[in-house]
Amino acid sequence: MEKGNVKTLPRSLGIRGWIWAGRYGLERWAYLFHRITGLALIIYLPMHLVVTGLRLLGPGPWEAFVRFSHHPVVLFFEWALMVAFLYHAINGFRLLLTELFGLSIGKPAHPHIPPHTSLKRQRPFNIVLMVLGALFIVLSVLDFFVWR
Amino acid sequence: MKERHWWLLFIIAAACIIVTLAIHMFLMHMGTVLGWLGITVSDPLAWESTLARSKQIGMAIILFVLLTAGLFHGLYGLRGILIEWIKNPVAQKAITWLVAIFGVVAYAWGLVVLFGVYTMGG
């Protein structure tokens, strides 16, 4: 290819690069959602610490908050957070197994495009976990909106 | 500590969270499913049952691990995102310190809550 015809991308795309940096495979979307759900969870955690700390003030403030949390809008946000948690947990479990313990990466071999291990082992594993995640999301809908 | 050591801690924290948060979430949200398995759980948000749970030493330890690992993992992840977004080295240093200070304050508060409820009368 001639140099002048190649449109080069900057080395770092910043936040915009999260949304679009070329053709995305399944794993790249997995990474994007992992970050977004992670942000949601770290925003929630300090609020959770404050709310559970209400118990230090006795049963009154705690029970008032529990009543507040049964409001449909609050309930919806809590459920959305549950979905974020389920995704982050299950995808994070995959990342731990693959990146820390090397599960499904296989032995070093001559390079092959597309890589066998990523398409034939890691991607099916990813899909199995996402199906498991979908199952838990169904359970969470029942937990939040049906079994109460 | 070098960056890679913090990163390793971040991953170890993730492993701790998977175990402890799974227990926490199952107890808080899967009461019906646990019922099918023959384990009866009372309304997890009722005052008496939150107190009873927090006063069990095993549960207190699980929540302690979850608090420690969860805060570190979450805030280190947040810092990673922020310093990837903001390139100025001075600002990056400020972000690191702000996140660290916030983490220490939140951790202290979390410990006060855990210990306070654990030793609460009634």
C-alpha cells in the first residue's frame, strides 16, 4: 500500500476509542461492556457503604430506606445494577481463567491467522458463559419483579 | 511498589471478590432458589435478619474481605480508566492521590460500619 493512501489512526483514541476503533469482534465488545459495568459498580459501592451504615443509627432509618428502595424507579435502577454486576462477574471470571491461568490459550505454536485458540476455544467458552449470564439475568428479573 | 505489583493485587482482589460477592449476592437475592434447595432464608433486608447476619463471625469475615478487595479493585480500575483518559502526568498523579485518599476514607468508614454492626446490642 502507498503511504499517502493509508489513513492512520492516532496511537490513542481516548474515550472515543471505547465506542469505535474499527471493526469490533465479540471480545472487544466484551471489553467495552466490562469497563462500563465496572464504572457503574464503583459508583454504586460507596453509596452501598453509606446505606448499609444507616444501620448504625438504629432500625428506624434503615427501615425507612428499605421502604424507599421498594419504589419502582429505585427498583429498576437496582435491577439494572444487578445486570451490570452479573455481566462484570461472569466476564471477569472468564478474564481470570484466560489471562491469569492461561485456560484455553494452548501451547505456543506457529502463528496462524485467524488464531485457532481464540476462535475455536476462547470464543465458544465466552458464548457459554454469556448464556449462563443470560440465565442469571432471567433469575434476577424473577427476583426483583416476580418473587416478592 | 511498582505498577505491576498493584496490577497483580488488582487481579488477586478480583479472585477474592468472585468468591465472597457470590456468597453475598446468593444470600441477598436468591432466597427463592435457596428455598428450592431446602435452605430457608428470611427476608434479607428485614432489620433483625441483617443484624443476625452481620453478627455471625463468618459473615463478618466474608464482608471484611469483600470490603477490602472490592474497594481496592473498583478504585484501581477507576484510576486506570481516568489516567487512560487524562494524559497530563501532573493530573495523573493528582488522580492517583485523590482516588487513594477516597479509598482510605471509604475503607475506614466501611470498617466502622462492619465493626459497629458486629458489636451492636439488641
